[in-house]
Amino acid sequence: MAGASGGVPDAVADGRIGFLVPPADAGAAALAVERLLAGPDLAASLGRAGRAEVESRLNWARVVRDLRQAAAGWSAGPGPRGGP
């Protein structure tokens, strides 16, 4: 369960790897917690999906790949504002 604000919705796919609740909505947070406590299979499924998401998207191999791609673009010349 996470608050649906800032960049959190980009990281938490609602209903697939967790539940998003509106910021400062204690009632929605309580319902999400109750749903997880009442459904241990659901909680385990969300946990597995969340772990798989982190392992595939948030790992050093991906960070290095993305940095190399960015650096390749930088070496191609200045960007639209004269910088990388």
C-alpha cells in the first residue's frame, strides 16, 4: 500500500504490485490494509509481483545500461540548450 502522490504511482502499479490510496485518506489506507490482512494469498501475490518488478527494473545492470545509453547521446554533441 502506498500513497498516490508524487512519483509513487509510477513505481506502484495499483492492484498489480500493491494498492495506491489517496494522500491523507486514512479510511482508504485502512481499507487497503484490511484487504491485505483478509487475503494472505493476495498479499503474497502482490509481494511476488512487486519483487519481480524491482528485480527487473531497479537493478545495477539496468542502471549501467541506461547510463551508457545516455552517455552515448552526450557524446553525439550538444543537446538543444547547448549541454548534454
